[in-house]
Amino acid sequence: MDMLSTAMNIFGGYYETNRGWRHYRVPNKTYDIRFHPLTLEWECSCPAYKFKRGNKICKHIKQIQENRWKKYIKTMEYK
């Protein structure tokens, strides 16, 4: 695991740039998965995302979305 991924895991699983993009990483991968909360836009640096036509989504984006949804559900169960 590289240093950036280690730091992201320590500080909440993502880092945010000054332009508002949230950068995520999937375990054991170095692809940059980005999310912009204002435009709800997802991007990934993997080849599957770059060369796909139509519905631009890849398995890395799906994995991040599922993990975020599971965390949200867990927080709602205790309220």
C-alpha cells in the first residue's frame, strides 16, 4: 500500500481537494476515484472507465458507493 492510501485510511477514507473533489481508493488498487458532492459526478482513472461508452461507471466506483451506503445505513440504525 502506498503512503497516500495509508493516510486516506487513517483520516476517514478520502481526501478533499480545494476544488471540492473527494478522492477515494479501493483497497489494493492505485486508481483515483473522484466524487464531486455539488455536481454528484463520479470519475475513475481505471481503463474500464476511460474507454467505456454510455453509462460511465466501473466496478471501483460501485465498490466505493456500496461502502458509503453501508456506512450510512449503520449510522441510521442507531438513531
